[in-house]
Amino acid sequence: MKNVSSAIYAQLIYMLGMGVGLLFFPNLLLGIFSISPATDVWVRVVGALALVLTFYYYTMLRQQNTTFFWATVWGRYAFCITLAGLVAFGFGETPLYLFAALEFLLAGWAHFALTNTKTA
């Protein structure tokens, strides 16, 4: 279960960083990834949502809730597909592929860890 916890903890740290960055320093964070500056409040709303989700991750990590962990894996895979689709259909900028790839790697790590824990 240690590897599962490490995978979820890594996701938690990533989400905390994104949440703080998007809520308080959106244009700095977006600029690092060559994404157009935010001109409305929605990017900050997404940052706030990421911080709320971080709290959920932290709470479930403390409880070692594997049902929640599995839900996050499938949810993050769906998020990856959504990000890639937004770029593919011209609604998002190419750097979103980087976020999709990172989400995919983190979800894959948790998926692998959960699968190995289940059979162990």
C-alpha cells in the first residue's frame, strides 16, 4: 500500500501546486507553459477547485480509501482524454498536452500500484 500512497501523494502535491498557482498567480503559471494570459476569473475558479480536490485527496489518503483511489485513476484518465480533445478540436492550446501527459503518468502510477496491491 506504500506505493499506492506515494502515487496519490504525488498527485496531491501536483494539484496543490496547480491550485495555488492558478488561484493566486495564474498568468505567471500560464506563462511558464506558453499559454495565453488569463483575462477572466475562470482560471482562478479552476485553481480554487483544484485546492478543494487537494483536500479530498488528503482526507482519503489518510483514510487509505482504495475505492476513492480507483475513482481518481479513472477520473484522471477521463481528464487526460478531455484535455487532449480540447486541443485536438481547437479549443485549447498545445501545452495542454503536457498536462494531459503528466496526469496520465500520475494516474498510470496509481493504477499500477493499486493493481499490484490488489493481487499481493
